[in-house]
Amino acid sequence: MRPTIALVLIAQFAAYGQEATVAGAPRKTVKFETTSQLVVVNVSAKDKSGAPLEGLKPTDFTVTEDGKPQQVKVFEYQRLVEEAAPVPSAAPAAAAPTAVPAAQPKAPVAIAPAKAGEIKYKDRRLLVMFFDQAGMPVADQIRAQQAALKFLKTQITPSDLVAVMTYSSTLNVLEDFTADRDRLTKTLKSLVASDTGTANGSTGDDSESDSGAAYTQDDTEFNIFNTDRQLAALESAVKMLGSLAEKKALVYFASGMTRTGIDNQAQMRATINAAIRSNVAFYPVDARGLVATAPLGDATTGSPGGQGMYSGSSQRTAQSNFQGQQETLYTLAADTGGKALLDNNDLSLGIVQAQKDISSYYILGYYSANATTDGHYRRIKVQIGKNLTAKLDYRTGYFASKEFKQFTTSDRERQLQEALMLGDPVTDLSVAMEVNYFRLAKDRYFVPVSVKIPGTDIELARKGGAESTRLDFIGEVKDAKGMLQGTVRDDITVKLKGETAGQLATRNLEYDTGFTLPPGSYSIKFLARENATGKMGTFETKFVIPDLTTLATYLPLSSVVLSYQREPVSATVGSAERDKKLLAANPLIQDNQKLIPSVTRVFRKDQELLVYLEAYQPAAEKTQLMVATVSFYRGKVKAFESAPLKITSGLNPKSKAVPVSFSVPLAKLQPGRYTCQVNVLNPGAQKFAISRSNMVLLP
């Protein structure tokens, strides 16, 4: 909460010997504004026996921020009841109504905010039931609904206020905080279980069932593969709760959370940091309960097929996927002070755990003496008087808010560099990234990096009246030991008038750069800033460059790039590659034409799929015959395969790379989600290689 205090001074010139103002003329005013940030800390104080310690006063607490004392301005004790409320008796049967009233349109529901410094819910425990219907199959949705109804019937206490939220494709608030059991029960029973299946989509691995189902078109191209939508929905939910000073627990019902596709670690961290700022603890509940997986899957899914079910590969992959889904839930809980309920069939215990963790506590509020909106982490320390003994539980810090102002050139550069180093990622601007690798020499690889930004985000700057805007880019690559291996700092100018502006609403902007790295494990963190509005976005992920010289059994391959467009190097407005060495090393540039990677892997039926990769023949002096094909699978069913392509020339004498390039019309395929499989065979060396990539085809 950041209240703004305005002081208005009226200039009375007559008091200083000036002429009196003309009657009725407007008086000149001068307006001064100052911004202060109210920081709320919820402190649980318990004695040696674990019972809440009551009767403490504001003077009993000492609060410091980054070692500097802070003056407590807000102080409140929340006394919460632990015993469950009695089960309501059955109501007498009502007489039959004489007439059915006309249905009234339902008004939109929202979380009612609190005023600055207000304790809106005195002596109340705030619980949010969040149902992720996009990530749960029908059976899990039903179990989660039944667990919530059980809690309302037998386990809710007089101190509990419950809100209900759902997420399918958008975040919906179905019920604001209320203690009305009947109203909450009616709301929960109104939930309709539906098999959306949008969150944990096709992975193309050995564990996937052979369903052959079509893919339902999503809202936008940019978000089809981005499972961060679930995390972004959680971030929006906790921001709604941010104005409430009380402790909040968000019980998140989900069937795990698979972070696949565009794996943006920045959104996970942004969601967790937003929860910490808003005093919200996540209590994820795995709605699948206790699962005993059969080696070939249970009756709810089709058999995976292939050799994997005989070698054990399917089972190992399925178990790894399952553990990864639970690990994300555990991270959400551990990093926000909550607890995850995993492998338990009584899902209501997850709500009870959140209920028990919020016992009686003190609300302390202070206006931070540090008014700088720099986004840095600030440490909080709370102590009680020397004559008192108590165990204190509270959040130990928070990230300050960030604000973009009319900085000077040096200020903006410093802001960009500091934002890259922040522990709190910025996600106001949507950013997606693809990292590939191509061998240059025995121990050196060229790593092209493609960054995509939705044109709709830049469209906001045009609506603000700007004729052009500048996009700043800054990034760094670190190895597994955290050592810096490469950096980038660049910018491009985008025109917001004329032909370019008309394409922003339907096209994306793409930025390309590259690094030269040895084989190994790396992490890349990249930040983009749009300078007309000051919006910034962070993308952070890990990638591995394999040592292709160690492959003795299989044919060494580079990354596989999927695309639908080539552009002249001089016409790529979204490219900021100015280094001639990068242009020369980039295999995606040939004959002054650049292959633009489709970062989101989304295509349309009227397009041609352009496939590019490199196969390596380390011991060859001239090109050895290779045969390549491209196949498209829906589940495990092959939908289409291209004609074999024979490669007889093109060997690079230095890198020993042979380029492999396809152009496949997509008109013959039906819209849906596919796995694109590239098969390359070297008959002379008796070696082959397979590479798979997920893609989506729209009408």
C-alpha cells in the first residue's frame, strides 16, 4: 500500500504587498506530492508451550529494516478461534413457492480492497480456495470440490472467512470473503467439472498415451505453450489480496504443475515474490491424492505404445514427470511459508493445515524510511523486549516496488543493469526465448538466441501517442559454477506510425543475438524494456550444450529450428545483430537471408514449415550420403511424413557440418497439437538420429 499525501498551498500575493487578486479570478496553486510505503508485518508470538502470547503492546516490539529502526504506526491483535463451529442442523422444509421469481443477472464478484492502514477483518482468518480447472482432469476436480465441501460442513471455525477463485483460461473470483456456509456451499456446488486439458499438454515423451485427440485453439499464439499462465493467474490472485493487512492462506487445488514448453523461471519467482509482498502463503493440494502408477498406465489413459513400455523407459519418464509436477507445488509452498499436501487422499487436510498455521497473531505496520522504489530486497527483523520470552514467526523481508520515471540517460542505463540483477524478476512485458546450438569447432559452439515480444505490448505505447519507441535489451550467460560467460547490451527502434504500426496488433517483434561457448550447462537471464511506457520483462532459463564429439553410437545433430519465414538481413527490424562476426557465424543467415525461428512453435495451415538443422560427419573428407524425413505425430499416431530428402553435398571442412533444410506445406494437416520428428540416417556410417519438437497448427 502506497498512500499519496498531497499538500496544496494558495499563493496570496496581497499579503506580500502585491496587488490584490481580481474577484472571481482563479487562484494559483502549487501542488507538492510525497510517496510513502506502508509495510505490513504479521508476527506470530508464542510462549514455550506453543500457545499464542497475548497482551503485548507496540512498545514491546522493535522493528528494523536493513538495520535501521522503524516506527510502528499500525498495531492490531488478531484473536482467532481454533475450535470448529458446530454443524448446522437441517433446516425445516419450506413451503412450495407460489411463483418462480425472474432470474437476476449475477453481478461480477471481486475481492473488496481495504483502505490504507485499515484492518478490514478483525479477528478473522482469511482462507482462499483456488481451483485450477485448467490443470485438473474431471476426477480430480470432483475430489477437490468434495474436499472443500467437507471442510465447510465439519471443519470451518467461527473465525474463518473463505473466498473462492477459479482458473480455466481466465482468473475468476466466485466469492469474496464470507462466513456464510450456505452461500459458500452453493458456490462450490455450482462448479462444473470440465476436461479442459490446457495446462499439461503434449510432451512427446515415452510416457504419453496414444489418444490422437485434437488440440483446442488457445487465446493467443504467444501463450499456447506457456504454462506460466497458471503462475501468472496465481500472481494476479495474490495481488488482489495485497491491500488486506491480515494474514492470508491460498489453498491451491491442482493436479501438479508441469513447467514445460517456454520454461520461464522468472514467472515462478515473480509469483512467489508477489505472494510474500501481499502476506499470502500458498498451500498447494495435489488433487490426484495418493497415486500408485502401473508400469503401462491405468485404465484412465491409453497405452503409450512403442519400445519404451518394454524397456522401462515409459515408467521412468512417467515417474520423473510426476515428481517434477509435485516439485513445483512444493516450491510454491516452501518459498511463501506454506505447506504442500502431497500423496494424501483426504484433500481437506490441506485446508485444515492452512487453518492451523494461521493462529492468533499481531499486525505491525510501519512507513518505510527508505522511499526509493528500486526493487531491491529489504530485510526485516522483529524483536521483543528483553524481559519477554517468545518465539516469533514473521516474514524476514520483501522486495521494494519498482517505478519507471523520466530518468536521464545514465539513470535509465543504471536502472536496466540493476533490474537484471534483481532477485525480483519483472514480468510486465511478455518475453519468450529460444536458445539453439551449432558446432563451430571441436570445442566451440555458436549459440543463437531468439527473443520474441508480442506486438500488442508495444501497441500500448502507440495508443499513448508516441511516434516511435526504443526497446532496450540486456542479458548475461553464466556457466554451472555461476561464472559469467557472455553478455549482451543492445537496443532497437520501433516505429509506431505508418505501416509498421498497423502490424503491431497481429505480429510479434523478434530480437536475435548469439554467443560462442564450449559444451556445458548454462543459465541465461535476459531483460527487455520498452521505453515509452517503461514496461520491462525478464526471461530466465537453463540450457545445455552437449559435447557432440562424445557421440559414438548416434549421428551428431545440432538443434532443430522450426520457422515459417525468411527475411533479408537488412529488413529484419526486430534484429539488433550489428557484430559482423555474429552474422558470419550464424548458420541461420545464408545469402543475406535470415531464417526467423518460431519461438512459440505455432503455425497456420496456409504457411510452409521451414526446418533447419546441421548433421556432423567428424571423420569425413567429403559429404557422405544422408537421408532425412520429417514426420508429424498426434499423440503416438503418425499423421504425415514428408518424402525422403537425400543430402549429397554441403560439408563444411572446418566444422564438419552438413546443413539439412526442409520446406513442408502444412495445408494437408488438420489443426491441432503435434510432435514434429526429424529423422536423419547416414547409411555409410550406419548411424541415425532423431529430434522431436512440440508444435501447434492453427486453422
